Amino acid sequence: MSCAPLAPLAPLALALVACAHAPAAIPPHAAPHMAWGLVLHGGAGVITRDKLTPEREAAIRADLERALRAAHAVLAKGGSSVDAVTAAITILEDSPLFNAGKGAVFTHDGINELDAAIMYGPTRAAGAVAGVRTIKNPILLARAVMENGRHVMLVGRGAEEFAATAHIEIVDPSYFRTEERWQELQKAIAEDHFGTVGVVALDQHHALAAGTSTGGLTNKRYGRVGDSPIIGAGTYADEHCGVSATGHGELFIRYTVARDICARVEYQHEPLAAAADDVVMHELVHANGDGGIIAMDGEGHWTLTFNTPGMYRGYITEDGVPHVDIFR
Ligand code: ASP
């Protein structure tokens, strides 16, 4: 379909009206755009319709929407992207349906070891924790590390000792256990399913923030740390770009996925979606790195890119309507 020919000097508005019936031409690799808002993921993997009961799908969608709305409420009243990221992630950590906080996967030894990170774009302030076993909301501890400012990453008992001084809620390790995750470990399901949660938000002051929280990989070795808490691998934000990843963490570390996407945007001036596409659909696929990312740039372009059959994902823009999707 083509636009009606117009006089050469027809004003732009007229040209737009005349073309209104034609489908908008979407340039290759164009990312959709929002003035402010956020994108979110709840993990990628072999998520297919036959594996999700309608009840479970509805419950997952409801929690993703609840997280989107909570973060949107923060941004709508002029709040910061860091507050939006933590508002959404704590909701998903408290939900037993995602592999973060309550409901986290088990290590080979039958314990829950949690990782999380957060980064604020304008200052590149960052905080991360890894291998914690008693922190109800690891994203809040990562944030406390960031705000304390002295270090970027704390692990294990050192992180938990710091939590006590930072007034972060401590729980008994049994809090994280869900029967389903326990059965998953028993069956040692080989099928990849990554249930990490992550958020990238752009606030009304044009500040980006990114955060990620996870229990890691089912059956992982005691002490194993994935990409989520590693700045530049599973989590990254600067003035131009923010990314949160989910997938096979070892590959995401080796390919410094989050920073690679943002570096392409910064140095090569690649459109965000093209950069994400190249890294996730080509480089990672080539290396057998299953997973996906969510990303936003400083101008509000955003993308949800994954190379697996599904990724729990969503976005919300200024209008406050949550959008959630699961399958490819
Ligand atoms: N990326 C996480 C890790 O390797 C796992 C996930 O995304 O679920 O620890």
C-alpha cells in the first residue's frame, strides 16, 4: 500500500494525514519507545504452552503485572528509577513463582544461595551480593551495598553481616524453600529454565537503572556465582543504556553480555534493538548461550530479546497499562 501522491510542498501534517491508512514503515531493528517507564523479565527458557497450566500462567501474569504497576506508581509521582527497580523486584522476589527470593532454585547440596545486583546509570553506582542464604530480599541488600558506596560486591557471610548493620530483613534459610523447587532438584531437571527476575527503568528525570535477582541455576555447585550479580555480565546501567539478563550465566559472564550491548550503543551508535539482537541472537546462539535480555536506552527505546522458546516479560509506559507476555 502506498501513500496518495501529494503536491511537492504539501505540509508535513497533511502528508501524515494522507498516509494514515498505510502501515507505518518500521525501520529494521527499530526499538519501540517510551518517554519513561520500565521493562521487566521473570526468566527465559523452555517455556511452552504445554508446560504451563492455565492457573500457573494466570498467576505468573498477575505477579508480573503487579510488579509493573508498583514500579509505574513510583515513576508516575516523579520517583527515581532505582526505587522503581527495587519496587518491582521485591514483589517478584516475594512471589514463589520466580527463581529469586522465595521460590529460588536449590544448589546441588539442597540449599538456596541467592545473587542480586543493582546499578544506577547516571553515576554508575553499583551494588551486588552473591551467595547469600538468609536475606529475604537480596535486591535490597545489593542496593544497600550501592548506597554505602565503599564496595561494589559482597559475598556470603560478609554480605549477611553487612545486612545486619544495614537493617535488611534476615530470614531463616527454610523461608526460601518451595516444594516445587525441591522436586525440581530431586529430578535434576536437565531442561534449561531460567527464572531470574530483572528490571530496567527510565524515570522522568531521564535516569536509567537496572537490577537483577536470582537463585542461580538448579543443581549448581555450592559457591557458584552466575552472571546476575556481576556488573557488565547480567546487570549494567550507564547514562546511555541499561540491561538485565537471564540465561545460562557462565556464557553471559564470558561474553560480558550486558556491557557489550551498551558498549555497542555507546561506541558504535548501534540502535539498542540491533545491538541486543546481534549479541543475543547471534553471538550467544553461536556459543550455545541460552537466554535473553531486557534493555532500555537513555532516549526510552526498549527491547525484550531472547533466543529461547519463551521469556516471562513485560513493559509499562507512561499510560500505566501493563503488558505481559510469555511465549515467543
Ligand atoms: N542467569 C542466572 C544464572 O546463571 C540464571 C537465570 O537467569 O535464571 O545464575
